[in-house]
Amino acid sequence: MAAVDKARQAYRRRANRKALAQFAEFWRALQHVGDALAEAQKEAKRADDPKWKPRNQRHWELASVEEIRGALRQSKFSLRIVSSQAKTFEPQLIAKDWRR
């Protein structure tokens, strides 16, 4: 009976480590998205330059600076919601969802 209990404990420890690693990977991905949005915001600031649009003309219509900023604002808001929910439900995610 003791051997069975030890095996179950070992399985739980491995499952916990795996769940923690998966949550950490998810959290790093959210951080990378935030970094990409910050970089896009820097580029959007540069788009105010009047020389930028003629220099970057292609065979398609470029988004306006207002459209870019609006999309960035919505994306950052969504990222903030996902991040806060992930931190709020971190114990439940690790304990139930990612332990399978």
C-alpha cells in the first residue's frame, strides 16, 4: 500500500511541475504579446511623420494612424483583461485544467 501511495505522490508532483511549466509558458506568451504591442505603439508614433506614408506606399491602402492607435488600444485592453483573469484563476488553471 505504501508503494502505491508513493507512486501517486510522484505522479502528482510530476503533474504539478508540468502544470506550473505550462502556466509559466502561457504567462511568458502574454508578456511577449505585451512587448509586441509596445513595439507597435512606437511604430505608430513614427507614423505621424509626414514623410512616412509616401515612403511606405505599396499596392494596398495603409491604415490611418487613428485606426492603428484604436486597434492598439483595443488589443492592450484585451491583453490586460486576459492577464488579470490568468492571474486571478492561476491556482484553478494549474490545479484542474493543466494537470491533465
